[in-house]
Amino acid sequence: MRTTVIGLSAVLALGAAAQSLHAQESTSGARNQEITPLRGNLYQVRDGREHTVFLVTRDGIVVVDPLSRPAAMALKEELESRFPGVPVRYVVLTHHHADRTAGAGVFDAAQRVANRAFNEQLARSRRANEAEYRFVREVRDSFDTRRTIRIGDTSVQLVHVRSTHATDMTVVYFADERTLFAVAPPPVNATPFTFDGVRAGDAYAWIDTVVELQPERLMFDDGTTMEGAALQQLAEYLRTIRNGVLAAYERGSSLTETQATSPLAAQPAGPHSSASATHIAAVYRSLRLVRVELSARAITNYTSRNSSDACEGTWSICSAGGTVSGGTGSIAVTLGNRFGALAESTYSQQYWSSRARTGFQEETALRLSRTALLFRYGGPRPGRFSYLPVVGLSRTDGDVRGLSHVTGVLTPIGGYHLITDRTTRTGLTVGVDLLATTGGGFSISVPIRLTRINGKRPEHWPAMFDVQAGIGISVPVMRHVSMR
């Protein structure tokens, strides 16, 4: 009996709590919520300090970010009262944060749409704070970069944007109303513009993406608005900054030099120009430039002529080493204007060697080829001369073919004998690339290389040290610029 009474008391208490919670969530009059028309069939919802929007069409309603559960309950009652018989067909979620999405479950019959990263980011946030995200539901309808919802006689465009606030961020563009709604944008409304803790790359990507949509008006989650023409003006200003800074960066100019030769010098002052030095610094520090070049060069390769190593002993005649011609091809990858790497391959003509003493004559041809992985300090500077040191490891392959003649001794020791040998040695290569680069990135290059070959000298190699120099061209094949 006692157990039964306790159980009934518990059930009644839970029921009262649930009823109280439902009353708190569903009483719209108790909330500071206001609905006002914006343009055409687009409406703004203000709930405390949070703002969102919804669109009404003849075939249904599109709600963006229903906010908290109490806010969503209040909004649902208002929609049923103002637009009877018009269902909420879509709930668009700009990103996964609970303050914008917890109320989505209130519209349980609607189709929830978000960026493809929404569910993954939601799972991470739940692991960090399960209580805060207990009401946020996953979405089944997602998109990668763009999605158009067609409803009634209008369309709503969903576009994924880069954002420091959330990686799954979406902006919502209402085509007929020429109005764009965005949550946590870069501070584009500030005059002069400031990056204000937003990465330069994120700010540029956001602005470039939104400007493409050509909205006449923008509305943000804090209730502020902005004219599309003002955003276009800001985009053009920042584009000028970026292009000018990038050109200076590629020339190897320092930040101070770049600021001193502002890319805005030839333009009239605008609303953001007073902070141009700060903008230049932010862009300069965020740049990531990758360049790939292909090079072809004619070279001269020199090893010691008649070195003591090759000609030591009782030789009455010895001729080895000297100068031969050849060619080098390379591919270079440069990061920014400071560091790069080269994969280089060299193929040269043959070194002819001959040695003789009483009763023995020998003549050989040695062809050396080399591959090297070199690290280079600096990069080509368009319109300038560059001096770029290189250092790295190399592998030298020697292919020997020849003939020896032994006299005064019976066969098989005497007579003619073929000489064949193939030997590989590693080594260290240092040097410099001298580049005269045009504004388009093409270079006249003069490579100078010094290579010390490791290990014991193979018998028919003239020396373990050689020098290369040549001239050729370098052609840019890829240039990729990114901003952090």
C-alpha cells in the first residue's frame, strides 16, 4: 500500500512538472516576441535579443532557425493564428548551435534542411555538452554547397559559407524579396571594416560568396541590416587590397614595404581606407601561396682533370675527367616566397679516359646521371632578379663501358677484355639558382651545383667531386593562392 501511494505521488509530481513546463513553453504572451513584415511575404521574428525570419507562400511556410523551444512554441501558435491552414513545410537551420536549433522539433511535420556537416558538428557538440543539445535533432535533408527550395511560386536559396563561428554555416537568400539572412557574419556593417578576430580567409570567402548572390538587402541575427550596395563597395575595396598585397608578396616585399606602397594609392579615399594599414597586415599574414615550375637547362659538368685518385700508380699515360655537356630537368614547388623543394634530374655526355703502362692499355667511357632532392630558400620574384641557395641529397649513377688490352701474357689473361660496370653512389649537393623573372612568372635560370659523392671511388670514375653550371628557362605551371 505504501509503495502504491509513493508511486502515485511521483506520477502526479511528474505530471505537474510537465504541465508547468508545457505552459511555460507554449504561452506566447509571456515571451518578449515580436513579428514584423520585412519585404513581400518575408517576416522577421524578434525573440528577446535573437532574430530570425520566415517566408509565407501559398503552399506552405519556410521557417529559418526556430531558436529555443519556448520561442518555437510561441512562433508556432502565432503562425497557426495568423495563417490558418498554411503548414510549416520547411525548417532551415543555418548551423547546429542549440540557441538557433533547439526549437526545430516543435515543427515535427516539417522537413529540416541544413548543410551536410550539420550532423557531424552536432555530434561533437553533444559530446561536449549533452544537456544543452538534448532538444536539437539531426537532419535527414542536407546539401554540400548550394540548395534551392522551390515552394509556391518562389524559391529560397541555401548557400554554405566559410565561417569562424561554425563550419556548417549557411546563409539563406530569398530570391523574390532580394533579401539575404545570415547568422554571425564577419563585421561587414562596421565602418571602417575590421576583421575583429575573424580570420581574413573566412571574411573574404564569406563576402565573395554572398556578393555573388547580389542581394539588395541583408538582415543579420542581431536584428541589424545592411544594403547590398554597401557590401558590394566593401567587396571591391577588399579585392583591391588582396590583389595589391599578393603582388607585393610575390615580389618578396616585406609587410612594411607593402604598407608603404599601398594598393589603394591610385584610388580615391573610401569609407574603409582609414584602416587600410590594418587590412593590409591582416591579408599579408594570412596569405598562403604555392607555385609549381618546370625547368629545362643546358649544363656543363666538370670533374677533376687527371686527378691523383684516378691516375695514381705506375701509369705512364693517364687521361681522365674534364668537362662534358649535358642537360637538367626539374620541377620546383615553392611555398610563399621563402621555402621550396626541387626534384632534379641530370644526364650528361660521356667522360673518356685512357690509361697505359708497359704491357697494359685501357680505354673507358663513363656516363654519369644524377637525381637530387634539393631544398631551396626563397622563390622567384616576378619582375626581379633572385639569388636562391639550394642544398640537398643526390644519387649519382655511373655506367662504364670500355676495353683493355694486355700484352706479353698468354690468353686468358692476355688479350682484349671488355669492361662493364654500373655503380651508384649517394652524395651531398649544394649550390644556387640565379633567376631573372618576368612579370608573368617565366624565368631565365642559371643553376650552379657542387656535388660531393660519398664512399669509395669506383675504379673507373675520375673523381668524387664535380661542378655543374648552365642556363635555361623555368616555366610556371601552377599558382594557387589561399588565405587562412
